[in-house]
Amino acid sequence: MSLGENIQFYRKKVGVTQEQLAERLEVSRQSISKWESNTTYPEMDKLLQMCEMFSCSLDTLLRGDAESATVEDTEKYDQHMDGFSRAISIGVGLLFFGVSVLLFLMSIKVMMPLSVAAMLVFVVSGILAMTYAGMGHDAYTRKHPNIRPFYTEDQIEDSERRFRLTMTFSIGLMFGSVLWLVLSFALPTVGIFGRELYIALFLLILGISIAIMTYSGMDKDKFDIEKYNRSNTPEAKLAEAENTGENSAVGKWCGVVFMLAIGVYLVLGFGYHMWHPGWIAFPVAIFLCAIGAIVGGSGKKA
């Protein structure tokens, strides 16, 4: 393909008109038309701007085949998205598991500093897992901004059926955890275990249900390759960059909430010997973090 054909292909790929491309490059529409017809050629700075805008290399734009370059290794896409979904889901689960570990250790009267340290191991591991996966996904999308749809209709239908089944199961599991929590108040303590054990089981089951929901939703999104491609257009990247401050604010909010929860728990424990019910600070922190994420998402939609 010629330079003009490549420019035209990429322009249509990202869904912009000649006028819109000309406005972004600060040239006339006639210049774009001449470039695409190979009548004239853009200057180097305009070429570099287009490479950044179209997420392609200069070599591909100048003398490559833009259409062939958009075809990626479908097996690697599938493997990457599966790994990304698993990492995020495991990270979410580890947050709940960490608090469950804290309550379990409390139920058998393990020293509080050791219990808190054990919780932090899992909570920090979950945060690191999600951070690493997110950075890896960003790197992958920059390298592979366009994927040619390759899933069959049968595969897409199977994914939708699997999504309905897993979501139904996870919602049922979530309600089951709430039912267990309510019933646990009528149960006696068992052996050396305190009542914290019942709350630990509640949070463990709740965390599993939310992790399954997370994986199920991400697995379904994997099959929507058009959505993946749209999310990697210059317009989507610009919108993502504009929302970075809001996402950062949500992350900071969750960090502050968890640090406050740890502080409150330690003060209640060491200062007033209220290790129980001081542990409630951690479920409350998870709840407040979720509320912050929801409010942040609503703000972006507004």
C-alpha cells in the first residue's frame, strides 16, 4: 500500500473525516486529500503526529501495509485477555481474603500485630497483582491497538451463555453469604474459635462471589473485539487521559480509607482493648472504597 492509501485506511479505521484529521493536524482539508491521492506528501512532523494518532510505526505508515499490520496474533490476544481477567479477579479476591484471614486469626486469639500483618500481606498482594496486570494491559493495547475480529458466532454465543450462568451463580453465592451472616448470630461458638470466624466465612464467600463476577464480566468483554478496538482509538485514548485524574482520585480515596481503617483498628485495640468489634473497620473500608469507585464512575458518565 502507498502512503496515501495507508493514511486513508488509518483515517477510516479511527472513524474521522478528512476535515477532522485536517483540524487535528492543523492543515487544510485539501492537504489531506492530496496526501491520500499521493499528489503531495506530508512533512516529517505531520507524519510523526499521524503515527502517534494512529498508533502505528513510521515505517508502516510510509511503506508498509496498514491493513495487514492491524491483523494481530489472535492466540496471543486470547491468552493476554484471559491472563488479565484472572489477575484482576484474583486481586479483588485477595482483598477480601486478607480481611478474612485477619478475622480468622482473631478468632483463635493470635496476637493482633501478627494478625494485621497477615492481612496486609494479602491486601498488598492483591493491590500489586491488579497494578501489574493493569500496566501490562496498557502496554499490550499500545502495541496492539487493533485486532481483527476472529471469534465465531458459536464462541460468542457460548460466552454469553457462560456469562449468564456464572453471574447467576455468583449472585446466588452473594445472597448465600448474607444469609449465612444472619444465621450465624444464632449459632454458638465452636471450640477454640470466636464469633469472628463466622464473619470471616461471610467475607470469604462474599469475596469469592465478587471475584467470580469480575472474571465473568471481563471474560464476556474479551469477545467484544469491536469494543476493544474502539477503546484504543485516539478519541478514546484522549478521553481516558482526561479521566486519569478521576481514576487517580478513586485510588487515593481507597488508599486513605484503608490506612484510616488500620489506624482506627490499632487505636481501638491497643488503646481500649477493643479488638472486637474493632475489626468492623475493615469491612466498612471495603464498602467505602466501593462507594468511591461507584461515585467516581458516575461522575465520569455525567
